[in-house]
Amino acid sequence: MSAQAVEVSSAEIGQLGVQHVKRFWTRLQAGRTGRRVEPTEQDWRFDNLLLNGLGLPLEPTMLYLLQEAPTFEEFEKWILAKNNGQLPPQQVERLNSIFTGQPYGEALRAHLRAIDEHPAVLSAEDLHFWQENGYVVVREAIPRAQAQATEQAVWEALGMRPDDPASWYDKPIGKGIMMEFYHHPTLAANRQVLRIQKAFAQLWQTPDLWTTTDRTSFNPPETASFPFQGPRLHWDVSLQPPFHFGTQGLLYLCDTPAEQGAFCCVPGFHRHLDTWLAQLPAGTDPRQVDLDAQAVPIAAQAGDLVIWHHLLPHGSSPNRGTYPRIVQYLNMYPVEFRENMGWR
């Protein structure tokens, strides 16, 4: 690949008519040949917007590009296949508006107004709890029947049966409890629920948010031959200051009491993470410090959404119940979202 090809502009488009796709593909292909091109901060931001705007999960997309080495035309066809053969015109318009710095059209502005004018989902008490604890539970974020339909889609994707516990252990789930299951219609529908969008809008103080395309997970009860798979308490962001605001979230698809592998976090840790890091003995890896004694399981019902500050140590927990914990991960963020490029 020539040096000139690496300098493809974000403005170059292909058959999809979406800007930045070709630049993203070009950089990844250069990396395959040992000519890695470090992304700029704008590249990093545009890459995330591109993938989420096209409904593409990060890890499978990267694996496809790096392992299969598709041509640009093949990559565009792959994107279409992940979107049932057609990109929503409004999403194409929104992406290109961001990449060019042009204002949104009326349809997009009307959508954002609908979120802005939707009644508050989080009360003043909820917001105070969020500030103190770094997490909040949105009750009935989606209707219970919708959560159950999504749960059923997970069972079907796994080829398991809820009334046959032996089937829960017959085959691998994915990476531990994480499933590579992203594009079912009910998963997509959950990401579009106005009540969920409003809750995130209140926390970010803007309705103009981009929705991630995240995994689902299936955490069955522990057995002698199937110990807890994790992940235990961890962070998904760099621990290198300065820190920036960010959220993460998961949607419970079945009733989940505390002992049933519920989501866990260390409440309030986001407020003193920087102090805690500064007080660690020299050479200590903060990710190896045991914080389990401070972790709290967050029980909730089918259809409830847990949103947490991304600086909270968080994870799943051992399932000592009688039924799997089944969740869909989802998150939202604005164009201006910042994340440290240096990893600690």
C-alpha cells in the first residue's frame, strides 16, 4: 500500500455514500502490512461515531478487517449485510453532518426535540443518588414483555432452553459469559426506546447522543464443572488522569435478585478515584487491587436499566441462584465525549 493511500481523506466516499469509511478501512489495512498509522484524536472520535452510527460492534468489525483483509468494496457490502441490506438514510445524514460540520436536517432536529421534550425519567432524587453513588436504576426502562422477547431471542441464539438447565452448559457462550449477539431486531428496538434515550440525555445534559452496539451476556448458575466466568471488578477505561465523564449501562432481560449473578459495583468510587490512585504504593497495579469487599450487587427486574459512571469498578458476580442472569449492554455518548488516549 502506498503512502498516499494512507492519507485518504474522511471526505472520500464509496457506494454507501458515508464519509470516513474509506479512511477507516485504509488505516486498518495499512496496519496489517506493518505500516501502522496511529489515529489522531479526531480519527478516534470519528471511528467510534462511524461504527456506532452504522450499528457495527467494535471487536467483530476489527477482527473482520484484520483477519479477512477485505477490499473496500467487500467491506461496504459487509456493512450493508449487518444492516439487513439497507442503511437508514437518517443515520447516513447524521454521520455525514458530523464529519463535515454541517447542521442536522429537520427530521434529525425533530427527533432530538422529541427526546428533549419527553417527561423526565430520572427524578431529582435519582439524580442526587447518581451524583453520590455513580449509578442509577431506571425502573421499567422497557416494558416487561419487550424484555421477555429479548430474553427469548438470547435463548434461541444460544440454542438453549430455559426449562432445561442441562442445556445451559452444553456449548460455549462466547468469551466467558459474553455473547457475540448484536443485531437481532429486538436488541435494536431496545436501543431506540425513548425512555432509555431520555435517561441518558438527562445524565449527559443533551439529547444529541450516539448509541453503542454492544454485546449481550448469559451468566448461568455456578456448578462444580462450571465455575464463575467473570468478569470480576474492573474498569473499561484508562486509569490515567485527567478523568472525563462517561457512562455505561445494561438492561436486565429477566428478574435478577442479588444472588443471581447480579451486576456489581463499588458505589461512590468515582468521586475519589484520583485520590485513591495517588495513595497507592509505588509500583502498584491498580487493576490488581482487591476491592471485592466494597462491591454491592444491584438487583433489578426484567426491563430495568442500570446506568453507571465509567469510573466505578464494576463487574458481574457469581450466580448462586437457580436461573441465568441475562442482560443486554447498551450505552450512549455525545460527539464531544473524551477518553484518555494513554492507557494505564
